[in-house]
Amino acid sequence: MIIQLHKLTCETEFIYAMSSSSSSTTYVLLFFVIRVSEKVLYDICHNHADSSFCLKALKSDPSASLPDLVGLANISINLADVAANKTLELIASLKSKTSDTLLASQYESCGVFYGNIVDIIEDAKKAWKAGDYETVFVKAGGILTYNVDCSDALTFAEASSLQEATKEVYNCFTTLLRVSKRLRALVLGNANAKSKRNLAY
């Protein structure tokens, strides 16, 4: 078996294992590295609702000053996971402290929405580990919907702390959505490029 590196774009490198026999040559994709530059970070974050939040989040991993795009997706998932679970805890705390039945019911609705969000995050984690970035992208979009549903359900001024928390969650998942969208596009584009090369053979 021979290990070969194929640079398909200026940002992406695919590593293949090549095994040869008298009848055929087989290429097996082992892994890929999608390199990230400051320009890529700018492209991801510049249309974000809070671009400074996005940039700070993507640079928040102290183990790497500029991780690859797959690493950025993992950072985004982890940050979103922490924010969503903290918000779920806040909802439970706020609900236990209010005597207003209508406000309590709004907190209860948000608890249901955020229970769904936490479950979907686990699905996104599994998809990331499997290299299924299309699913990561879809899950991030679904989470944003539940987050907006919670925010829309809150009508009391007393819920302002929860409204602030939902904004942070929104920013986290918008960041994940934008990272996973770019990652999905690159993987799809490189897969198409590989398919065209195979047809050329």
C-alpha cells in the first residue's frame, strides 16, 4: 500500500491509500485537512449577526491558533453545547422561582424547546465524528428554529435574562451553521473534483 497526498484546492488536502493489483488500482480516502486562513475566518464571520462574537468563538481554542475547518466545526459544536445546556439550567431555575402561572408556562415551553435542542446537539456531535457535515449543517439550522420559538414565546420583562441567553445560543449556532455550510461545500466540491478525475482515467 502506498500513501499519496493529493492537493485538490488551495485550502484542502486529501490523503489517499493506494493499493494496486494486476487488475486494478484502488484509492481509499483516509482523511483530509481543510486549512483555515484569516481570510477564511473573515468569509465565515463577516455576514454573521455578531461578527466579533463569531471571530472570538472560532479563535477560542487555546490548543491551536488557527485550526483546520473540521476543527472549527468541533469548536463551534462544543461552544453551542455549553451555551444550550446553561440555558436549559437557567430555564429550570427561573421556572422554579416564579409564581406567575403564565410566565411559568412560557418557561415550560422554552424547556421543551431546549430539551429538543440538547438532543439535536448530540446528533450533530455524532454526525461530526462520522464526517457527515451535511447532517451537522441541517441540525444547526433546526436548532436555530427551536431557539427562535423559545424567544418568541417570552412576553414578560422578567424573562429578560433568558432572552439574553437565547441571543448567545443564537450566535453560537449561527457560527456553527456558517462553519458547517462552508465545510459541506468544500467537501462536496472536492468529491466532485475527484469524480471528474476518475472519469478522466
